[in-house]
Amino acid sequence: MIHATYFDGRSSRRHPVTVLFHKGVVAIEGENLRRSVRLRQVRISEPLARAPRILTLPDGAYLESRDAKLDKYLRRNGYRESWVVRWQRNWPASLAALAGLVLLLASGYQWGLPWAADELAQRLPRTIEVKIGEGQLEMLDAGYMEPSRLPPSRQQDLRDAFASLKTPTGQAIPYRLEFRSSRIGPHAFALPNGVIVMTDQMVEMAPDDHAVLAVLAHELGHLERRHSLRRLLQAAGVGVAVNVYLGDVSSLLALAPAVLLDQGYSRDFEREADRYAIDMMRANGLPLSPIAQLFERLGTPDDDDDRAPHSRSGRSAVIDYLSSHPSDAERIATLRAAD
Amino acid sequence: MAEAVLEAPSTGADRRVETAPAVAAYPEAAAEGEHPFRFTGSGSEYFRIWVVNLLLTILTLGIYSAWAKVRRLQYFHRNTVVAGAIFDYHGEPKAILKGRILALVLLLAYQLSTGFSAVAGAIVILLLAAIFPWLLTRAFRFKLANTSYRGLRFRFRGTVGQAYRMLILFPVLFAVIGLFVWSLAASFSNSPSIGLVLLVVLLPMAAIATAVPLAHYCLKRFQHEHADYGQTPFHFSAQARDFFKIYGKSVGLVIVGGAVAGAFFALTAGLFAWLEASVFGAVFAALYALLGLYVSYLFVRPYMESRMQNLVWNHTELGLHRFESRVKARALLGIHASNLILIVLTLGLYKPFAAVRLARYRVQSMTLVAGADLEDFLADQDADRAGALGQEAGDLFDFDIAL
């Protein structure tokens, strides 16, 4: 027998009752009150540490009980808590859920989201990329770029030289090479609409044309792998996930992890593009030491979206984690090793 | 104590003093007088619910989120106690899921349309604005119809029509003022006098300064004036000017906060210059700006929240009963700030503990001042309505205009 409070659902009055459980039947008895219901027809709320359990009868009347013996009687009469409830009540299982959560999020970040973004990117119509790229080029031209001061013949030479190279896969990738002069210094961009923008300052800084070609190959790698669109999609995915997790605390706070995680993706893409450039230079029997030399000169290499080039030699691994690009030391070492 | 008569379910004729034992069994009782709200939830218990909810939500690609929401709300409702009885939440997860899917479709429509063209995006925004009163009414209805105390459901009587009549004022106001300012600016563009420029600048600002507190007041009145507990209606007696006062003081606080932030930046200018010259200059500049914004937000938010909860609940009555709310801005600031720090330090794992702490403070700041015995509320006659409403697609955008 347990003590409970009975509410009839018609008034707010509390009726103190005693409840008996016997062979799957709940018998309720109180002042002017006597009813019995099959336990199967009763909806039973989950047990909480300091809140009463609620046993709702089919007609909406219900029992509230804080009696510690209730759980025991329910169990004896064949009631079993749902697996979610048993899970939530169990500390080791909850901590396992936490571990599972961390594992799931980490693998989702590492493999799931990149895979999904890649699949989606392949299915999205080309027109989206063209539109985004055109918008970016317009923005760059309006804010940061001026017409190139390189002589047209020099531009044409570089275009021809790059056009004569074969890609590592042998497949031709549509692109258009544009030169611009810019106060942002030596940079190169691959826009999603297939436009590669290289600044005059980059051409001037390069020790020779092989370095320029390697930078262009790197950008072509971005195009071939559709990095711009994939990064947009991945950033959107990360943004949604972080906002679901932290958005209710503060959407401003959610910004920091979203940016950091996006930088991680950016570094992966840069490494992939470096790999592509190495393969392309090798496929054409060209040396890699010039681009390694260019990286050494630049401090910061060619880029999609980095702003002012700082002298970044000797960055620590921690700082590298905050950056959109792998460290120069790492990239130069990779290039030297491949040469 | 209570002279109330028990409406005995069976024996109508035989009216002895049946109430006596019933009341005597509950010494803390529900009689006339003050009944503080209590919150009995604990962070460590809610943490387990939260983590399982989160894992299942991710594993089911968000579908479980509707069930998770019901679990969460039930946890908070059932741990809220007043006058010896708890609250309960009855939302149907499938109804909530339907609402969420609809919300997702609307959001996607908006996203895709803005990508497609600016005009299409504007049309979708207008459409969303046009159905906002409908969404709002539905959310209020769903929420109250699914909340109960002592076995009686709450109910929201407000209609979609009332919501439109209330909210139509604001777009009309803005349109009229916008048109007026535009015509002024257009007709005198050659040699504007100072007064005219001031008028053109200040009028829209004044319009916004009027509209925001007024809209907040209208929403709160709509929400509280049209609510029932069983058959008993709530009454809302706050005045629009009280809302203006709170907003006015909040703006004042923002200005003071801005001055403090300015002084801080001035004092740390040297450090700042050194940091900016370093490798991550841009990052530090952004962090500084965010910090400045955040500090003023951190101060204003608890002020606004505490004053608003106090204003709204100190002016809400339920039949003969009323409420008292004594939330202190300073205590709320302490809770928000320490919660935020702990959430950052634990990479978010402190969130469930933070939620429980905040709920405990806000709930325990409330008192129900009963003007009569609390055992005598009666259920709404057409109880079926609550059930039917509970099945409708639930609150679409998770409007949480709780307190």
C-alpha cells in the first residue's frame, strides 16, 4: 500500500488516498472515493529524484505520489521503465552517452560533414557556383583590386605556360586566369565560378615562373575539388550544429567555435591543394624548389581569404591551430620532401 | 481554514463536514495566504536527461528533438512546486515534431528564396511577418493547453483575429512615419535646415523607441489577459508606461555601460596597440569589440529580465489570487555571468547545470498570494478543447515567451 494524492481532473482539490497494487490492478481508496483500474491502462510518468510520479488514469484523473515504495510495487506488477528512462537514471550509461556524443561529433566533423558536403556539392547545379563566384569577384574588384599593371604580353605568356601544363589526372578543368594589382599584396584566389585571380605582387615576388605555375596549380587544385562550395556548405553545417548546441546560451559565444572549426576545414583544403600542386608539377617534370622558396619569402603564401600578409615564420603549433592555413614550415617541408 | 465544500463525485445529498479530513491531511495546505514557489530539480539529474536527449537527437537526425523537448519541459514543470502541488506538461511530441518540420520548411523556403533573388526573399519575409500573429497565437495556445496544475489545464482564449488587430498597428505606424520622413527628405534635399535634418533623423528613432516597449506591452497583455486556469481567468493590470520606464532605464544602462567600456579601452590602449601589432592583431581587435558589446549586454540583460518578470507577475491576478515576483538584477547577473564562464570552461557541458540554476532562482523568486482556498478551482467545461488543441502542430518557432 502506498500514499498518494488523487486529482479528479474536474477541480483543483487534492484527495488523499491509499493505493493498492495487486495482480496488475490499481485500487484507489479515499474519502468518498473508491475505484480500481488495470495498471496497463495507466500512464506512468518517469521517476525523478525529487518530483512525484504521476499515474494518469484513462479518464484524465490522476495520482501523484512521492512514496518511495511505489517503484517497487510497479515493478512487481510487471511495469518496466522505458529504456530511455533507465538510461537517463544510470550514471555510467549517461557518461557512456556523453562519450558516444563526443565520438559522434568528432567523427561527424572529421568525416561525416565533409562527405555530406562533397555529395551535395556534386548534386548542386553549376549555376550556384557561378553566381557565388561572380559576386565574390565583383566584391574584390570593388574593394581591393585594380587592373593589372603587368604588360599584356607577360600576362599572355603566363597564361600560355599554365595552359600548356597537363593536370595530374589528365582531365582538363575549365578555368579563367585573371591578373589584378592589389594593395593586399601577393595573393592568389580560386573563385567557385572557375576564375583564378593572381595579384601582380605575387608574380613579382616569385623567384621564377615555375613558382607562379605552382601557385596556379594549387589554385587549380581548389577548383578541381570544388573547395569553395564545399567549404561554404561545411561552414553552414558547422554553424548549424554549433548554434543548436550553444545558440540558446549566446549566439555570439557560438561564433568562436564555429570559426575555429571552419579554420580546421580550411587547413585540410589547403593541404589537399598543395598535394595537387605537387602532383601537377611532377607530372610536368617541373621543379618544386621555386615555390618552396616563394613560401619562404612570403611568410604567408597564396591565399583564398587571408588578409594582410604578416611575417609568420616560426609559428608554434598552437597558433597554427587558429590559422586558416597549415604552417609555412610544414608546407615548405612537404614541398622539399616532394622535390 | 477552508469552508469550501467538497463537490463529492458520488454522494451529493449527504454533505457532512467532509472537507475537514481532506484539508487536515495537508498541513502545508492550500489555504489563503502566501505560497512561495519552489524548484526541486538538480543539475546532476538534469545533466543525464540532457546528454541522453542530445545523443538521441543527433542519432535520429533531429527527429527525437520533439521527444527531448517534452522530457525537458516535463522535468522543469514537475519540479516546480507551489502550495503543495506540482505543474505538469502534456505536449504531444508528434505535434511538436509536425510544428518543427513546418518551421524547417519555412526557414528553407526563406534561405532558398534569398539565394534565388532579393525580391523572392523579401516576399517570403513579408509572408512570414503576415502569418506571425497566427504563429504567435498558436504557440500561446499550445503551450497553455498543455500545461496543468492540480489536474486542471491552463487555456489561452486569445484569437488569431485579436492578434492581428493588436499587431497591425506597428507596420501601419512605421509605414506612415517612413512615408512622412521620406517625403520630407525628398522635397527639401537641396538646402536642408538643421531642424529638418534633426526631424528626419529623430522621428524614425522616436518611432522605434515607442514601438518596441509598446509591442512588448501589447504581447504581454495579450498573453496574460486571455489566459485561464480551468474556468478562472487571469487578469493583467500593468500599464504601458511601466514598460516604457524599464526600456528607458535599460537604454540608460547601455549608455553607462558604453562609457565604462570606453574608459576601459582608453586605459588599455597601450596594451591594445601592442597586441594589435602582433601576429593576431585582427583577432584581438575583433575580440575587443565583441568583449565591449558583451559587457554592456551582460549588464543590461539581467536588468531587463528581472524588471520584466517582476513587472509582469506583480501585475497578474488569477481570480482572487495574485503573484509576487522579486527577482534581483544583481543576483541574476551573478548567475548569468558565472554560468557563462563555466559553460565556456567546460565546453558546454555545464549547460544543464546552468539551466537548473537559472530556473531555480527565477522560480523561487515567485510567490503565490492566495486570496482564497486553492482547492476550489474548477475545470473548464469543454475540456475536450484542450485535448484537441494539444494535437495540433505545436509551437512552430519554439517561441519562449515564458515569464
